[in-house]
Amino acid sequence: MTRIANTFAALKAQNKKALVTFITAGDPEPGKTVELMHALVEGGADILELGIPFSDPMAEGPVIQRACERALAHGVSIRDCFDFVREFRKTNSTTPVVLMGYANPIERLGADAYIDASSSAGADGAIVVDYPPEECEEFAAKMRAAGQDLIFLLAPTSTEARVQQVARVGSGFTYYVSLKGVTGAGHIDTEDVARRLDMIRKHVQLPLGVGFGIRDGATARAVASVADAVVIGSRIIQEIEAAGPENAAKSVRSFVSGIRQALDEKR
């Protein structure tokens, strides 16, 4: 079993839901990334998503776009992301790390070189926003052969045929985007999410995580009542922005701890 599968199995045995957290590699500055990764785990995160900075992050709202701009201003590249994971693994061998980004950096590096480098660094999977399942079955197979999961996004507009494609190709977990729009936007309709997840579960046997728009403990708890995991990104980036580089880890740890507590409260 992969680290991701082990994590979901362990949480299920404890009747707990997974907390998946996102930060952009290199934001607010490269020297803080690994410290922030550890702070997220200390706060109660179960799975880490580490964003690969990209100049045109089409699915991201203004908050994560600013994080990408700050990271790129420091010259952070996809190879630096591997280094961050490698450094994190020196003291944490259990928490899954998923690299999240776009096709362009991977294509420039080469798919095989990407898989080799990410596996060597200790990454557990990838979310590639603009890799549709019907066009990357070979890449997904190579990822699985290397012990990594390729995780796909589904949205309120996803057809049942697309859900079936994701069920065939994806692994690790499936990421349901809770609303139409970009990260950090809008308000979640939990009843609609529940209806959509019911349809998805007819085809997808993997755990289902829900993200985009989760901003506080109450929202996280509501989403966790119908999903296997909640994913928080933009709200964490806002904590980093407000705290500044020196206090970012402390602020993030405190914020994530509050979300963890809300998820673990008896419902």
C-alpha cells in the first residue's frame, strides 16, 4: 500500500476524516517551505499538497496566484520542489506529500524524468490540473509502477462519463472541486456536494476529498460529514500572507490545529 492508502485506512479505522492542506513551494520564501510543511503536520494535517509554482495557474484564485508570483520571484522551480520534499523526508517518513501543479513544468522536464525525480525525493503522488484522464493513461500507469498515485479533479460540471474515466485511471483519492470557479471563491452548498458525491461513488471506489471554498472549522466539519477528506489551500496562504515569513509557521500551525479540532468533534 502507498502512504496515501495507508493514511486513509488508518483514519477510517479511527472513524476520522483526512485533512489535506496546500501550500505553494517557495512561498513566502524558499527557506520557509520545509518549516511550513512540518508546521502543517504538527497542526494535524494528514496529507500535504505542495504546489509547484507556475506563471499561469488557471484554476487558482488571486490568493494562490500571489503565492506563485512570490515563489517565482525567488526563482523556485520544479527541481526545488523535489529538494523540499527530500529535506522534509529526513525527519518525516510517514506523511504523504502530493505535488500539485500544471502540465507545462512536467512536460518541460519530461514525464519519465519527473517520475524518477519525484519518486527519489519521496513524493507520493501528483495532481496535474490540466492532465485529462483520457490523455494520460500511460503516465498514470508509470506513476503507479513507481509507487505514486495520480489524483484527478472532478467538478460540478463533470459528466458521468468523465467520472468513469477518472475511476479507471486515478489512484490515491479523488479530488472533488466543490464549486464552479477558482480556488478560494464562493460558498459551498453542502447538500449539492452530497448529491454529487453520491453519484461519483457509484463509479469511484477511492476516498473522496472536497476542496475549493473551505475556509473555517464549521465549513470543514460540514463537508467532512459527506466526504472522506477536506482540502484547504487559499485560507492557509492567507495566514502566511498575514503573518509574514518569520511568524508564518506558528500561524499556520494554529490555524490547522483549529480545523483538526473541528473535524474531530463529535457530530
